[in-house]
Amino acid sequence: MSREFSTWATQNGIKTDSTYIHENPKMGGRCLRASRSIKKGEKILFCPPKFIINNQFIIGQTQIGKYLMQYPQELDPMQLMMAFLIIEFDKGAQSDFKHFVQSLPKKFSLPVVWRKEVGQLLPTEMITKYSDFCDYVDVCSRKLERVACEYTLDITAADIMWAFCCVNTRCFYVAEHLNPLLDCSRIKNNMVLIPYLDMCNHSPDVSTDYDVNVDGCDIFATSDIEKDAEIFLHYGAHNNYVLLIEYGFISHNNSHDCVIFTKEDLLSSLKSYSDKMRPSNEFEKLCGKELFFIQDAEPSWTLITMLAALKTNDFDYFLGQYFGGELEFPKQPILLRKVLDFKRKQYEEQLEQLKDLKRTSDDDRFHCEVLKSLLQSRILILKSVQFKAR
């Protein structure tokens, strides 16, 4: 299938001569590797504009455009792209994009596809996002079932989940384009799917960059790449929480990784100060920004500042003074240690619950191992901070 897909890509103007598709049957995935040595500055991959699948193309060139003319703003940009994949998949051999659709993964490891009992063991700082994803997929199901009725498609919940995961994990992001036919109130209209190029996996340390514009999409080398080396892209400066919830994996050498503390973490670990934090406007504002974290074995400046302010008689006043740069403050290692110990014990309890959870399938076992790795990495980060705090 990889050979047929590569042939289809080349015939449609996608540059593939310096790469090849590497199959990994054990992991059930694919990646792109260099078929020869590639020099810095060289164009590695190219996709012409006609095969960059954006929502403007879908509305203008496919039957779904008629649906939106009849029901404007019935779909958001993500749902429209999902509908496109489902309809093209249903066309089978009649689809101009059949080779691309067939190349898409059949399985994913985003938490949204996990068994609920596993998903509920995610760190507390991920639960809200996890619940939002689950709720959003339910909304997509209702929307796309209406599309299915319009086009007499027989779709299942598994089809909708597959389409959601394909778009969420494999799209590129470009400048936002407003379209009156789409509901852009929640999801930006800035996603595109790019056949063949979307097989590039993520790495925090990459030797490539890409550019999407009206002339197409280019991926080029920012340093020399050896023959048979994997071609990576950088998905963004994401911590492992984001990589897991959005893409279904974590990176063990992620320089952007951190441990995030929620409002509930701080109130629970510093109960004797909760009477200061609960009514505080400054505290509420900071919690909404997720600025309480540990990165590179150091607490964020915001977390240190808040802990120092807690030692004052007027929490809100002195917190505002600290952020105004008016006062110096100590790091408060005793309070910091309380916060770290609480969070570490929370992760350890989740690991124990995960250990006792019965695995129901190979996929379930894999999902549990991914979650186990995430929790263990959180504990290691916190332990390194505790050592420095003493």
C-alpha cells in the first residue's frame, strides 16, 4: 500500500524523491525517512496547492458545500474536515483521495479513545481538557449523523472517532481564514490536511521546518540529514500533557515539559492558607492562566511569588506589589515542599490505582503504559525539585 500511495502522491505533484515511507508493523504506524543524504537548506518535501485540503477547498469542490449552503454554520471547521474524510472513505475507489484516506492510521492513542476507567486516572490538571474532548466528540457525533442522513451514509461512533483523531493529530496549522458558512465561534478555521507530508512525526529536536502558503507547502532541511534518518517536524513548544491529550504520546526528552498545579492542588496542599486564597481576586486570575508550574526542576516565578505573598497579612495587596516589581521575596521552601509533596503523593496514588486496573485488550494495555510513563515522569520532576529545595 505504501508503494501505491507514494506513486499516487508523485503523480499528483507531491515531491517524494528524497524520502520513503517506513512501515513499523509492531507499532502499527508509519514514518518518513531520508532515501539519501540531504543537505541543509534543501527542499525535502513539497505539496502543490491543489492537494492541500483546507475547508475552503472542501466547501468549493465537494458536495458538502451544498449542505452548508442549505444549513449555514451547522458545522465548525473541525467537523467539516471530519465529514470530508468520512464521505471520501465511503466513496472507496471512486474517491480522488482514496490513497490518502487509506494511508491514514486506523488506531490512535489519544486519551479520548481510552476506556473511561483509564481516562479517569489522568492527572487532575488534564481532566478538564479530557472531559472537553469527550464532550466535543459527542457533539460531533450529533452533527455528523445529520450529514450522514443527508447523504444516506451508514456511519458509526467508531467512524466519527476515527475522523476526529485523524484531523486532530495530522493537520497542519495556517493563518486563520473566516468563512460565513462555518461556525468559527469555538474552533478556528486554520487547519489543513496535507497528504504524504502528514506522515512526519514529532520531535522536540528537529532538523526541518515548513512553510504553507498559496504556492503550496514546503518542508526543508535546517541542518544536514543522513540517509535513512527519520524526517521529523516540531509540532510546537508543548509539554507532555498537551502532547498526550492532543496527539496520544509523550516525549521523554521534552525540554518544554513541566508539572502544572491547579487551583485545587494549592488549596488542598496549603489548607491553613485557604482562607486567604479562596476570596482573593489575584489568586483567581492566576489560576485561570495556568502559571503555577515546575519546569527544569525550578518552580515558576508566579508560584514562588504566590507562596511568598501567603506569608503576609494582606495577601491580595502584597501579591499585587510583588507583581508590580516593588518588593523582593524569598522562595519559601517549606511551603513549596508542602505543595510538591501533595502533588507527588497524588501521582503515586494514581499509579497504584492504575496498577490494580484490569487490562482488557492489547490497546488497553498500551494506553495504561502510556499513562504510567506520564505519571512516573511527573514524579521524577517533582523529586528533583525537592532535592534542590533542601
